[in-house]
Amino acid sequence: MTTNLLQTEVSALLDGLQAAVTVADENYRIIYMNHRSVELFAKWGGAKLIGSDLLACHSPSSQEKIRRTYTRLSLIHISEPTR
């Protein structure tokens, strides 16, 4: 499966959720928001938040929690499934 097809399928799945999903990269830049997230954060720019700093809209204590979560997740090794 190509990367673009996988991204399209994942986006379609996440857009169908009733939950708000916002994804940021390893540099805390927002790279994806599903439709619910765009609606929820419309007051703060909605889809215009894509490309912005995730940490900028959080308090210092929340920023620290996000950094700790990123650190923990970076230690998890996900291997490709064997066939």
C-alpha cells in the first residue's frame, strides 16, 4: 500500500469519528485535524491551525505533559508486521 493511499484511508477513518483528533509531528507542529477537531477549534482558527505550534495554545503545565508524552512515545518501537 502506498503512503498516499494509507494517508487517505486513515484520514477517511478519522474524519468519520465523532471525537476531535489533532495530530502533531515530532516538532509539535500540527499536521492534521479531522473535521470534528476543525469544528471544535474554529474559534481559534480551525483548519488554519494546521502548521502551527501545538504547544503555543497550551499552558506551561500542559506543555510539559505533552513533552513527557512525546518522550514516552518516542521510546516505543513499532515494527512492521511479518508476513
